[in-house]
Amino acid sequence: MLAGAPIILISLIFTASVVTNHTDAFIAGESPMSILANSAGVPWMSIPLDLFIALSTMAMGITVLSFGGRFVATMAEIGLLPRYLAKINQKRENPTRAVIALGAISIGAPLAFAFIAGGSSVDLSITIGTQLGYAWSLSYVVVSILAIWLIATRHREAWFTALCGVVAAVGFIAFEANVLKDGFGNKDSTDAWVAIIAVFVAFVWFVIVHRSRKGESIDLTVIDQVE
């Protein structure tokens, strides 16, 4: 936090003011890096910078699919997903089926979004990114409440940790409640409700899977080991 936050803040201070002054170029499709290069008086850098960003994005996509594929394969191995996805390719030592499944979703979801909603892949990434934030805060609420409960029943002397748990729980609950109060009246609240519904559906699915295993427990710590 101490190292990363100042760097992000400084970069926003230097880039946001430039990009916001060239809104027309941004809307027209010019990349932020090209705008910055032109504004800095080095327009020849715009193409190399765009190429660098494109290659970096492709590398990031490959990394996410490889990393995410192992999570999917592990979830399939412990019974949360179809076991077909758990197979590891012995030659490549990678979960090829899981990676292909994620790749198909990565390609299909933006195309479906563009066809149904008339938006672009960038719009979809922004929408999903927002929903992930709302969904992630739910896990913080659960963790905070669980921490308070554990401290109250086992370690009453850890009052400061309990206080941190209370503050965190109240903060994240207030955050969720504030955005959910508008229902489906605006985009932000709609994204939050979609995130809540998605988490609830996933929870119901996990409960059904757990019940169908007839008492055989699911070792979720295996996922932690993958991470």
C-alpha cells in the first residue's frame, strides 16, 4: 500500500488531466498513450507505445487463462465443476480443457454482449469490473463477521482485532446498502444487484453440489494451495 498507492496517485495526477482535456480524441478511439505522446510533443512514440500495450495485453490474457485454468481444473477436481475440466495434459503439464473453456468464454461473452446489448468489449469489461468490486465487498463482509464471531467465542482478549472487524463489516455493509437502495434505477445499482444475484446463484449451486455428495466434504483449501 505504501509503495503502490503513491505511484498510482501520481500517475493519475499526470495522465488524467491530459486525457480529460482531449476527450474528443478519446471518444474518437485514440488510445490514452497516443494522446499522452502527442501532448508531450513526441507523436512518433504513439505507435510504439500502442504496440507495447497491445503485446502486454496479449501476454496478460495468456497469463490469466493459464492461471485461471488451474483454478477451474482444481474446482473440477474437488467436485465444484464438471470433472471433465480437471484433466491435466501430461505433455504440456497444463489443464488444456479448462484453458480452452475459459478461452471460449472470453471470446463468446464479448460477442454475445455486443450482439444483445449493442455495446463493445470495453463496455463489457467496465461492467464486469464494477460488478466484481461489488461482489468482492460481500466476501469482506462475510470475513469480517466471521472474524468477530471467532474472536468473541475464543479469544476475547483480541479486542482491537474485533474492533477492526466491526469497522470493516459496517463499512462494507454501508457501501453495499448505499448502492443497492436505488434498485435497478441506474447503472451502478443495477451492477450491484447483478453481482448480488450472481453470488447468490453461485452459493445455491455450491450448496446443491455439497448436498449431492452425500456427506463427502469438499476441501476448499486445495484452491488455496493452487494460489
